[in-house]
Amino acid sequence: MTKDMTVGNPLGLILRFSLPLLAGNLMQQGYNLVDAAIVGQFLGTNALAAVGASSSVQFLVMGF
């Protein structure tokens, strides 16, 4: 017998569904933070501005 997403405690089901999404978003934000730190340190302000401008577009694409 398999357990599906329509039977059981709704709060537990929502949490089990949303935890991988939350973990993925946290990893993506960590990547953007490290990327901005490295680019800002070694490539300068223009490159850092480009990374900052593209991170919101990247987040939008990953959201879909």
C-alpha cells in the first residue's frame, strides 16, 4: 500500500512537499551569494552589477 498526497495530516503533507523546494531555494541563494562575493572581489563593480542584475532573472527561471 502506497501513501499518496491526498490521505493524511494536511500540515505534514504540505511540509513534506515544501521542504525540498525550500532546500533548493536556499542552495540557490547560497550560490548567488558566493558568486557575488567572488565576482566582486576579483572582477570589479561592473561585473558585480551584472551578477546582481541577472540573479533575479535566474531565480524567476528556477521558480518556473
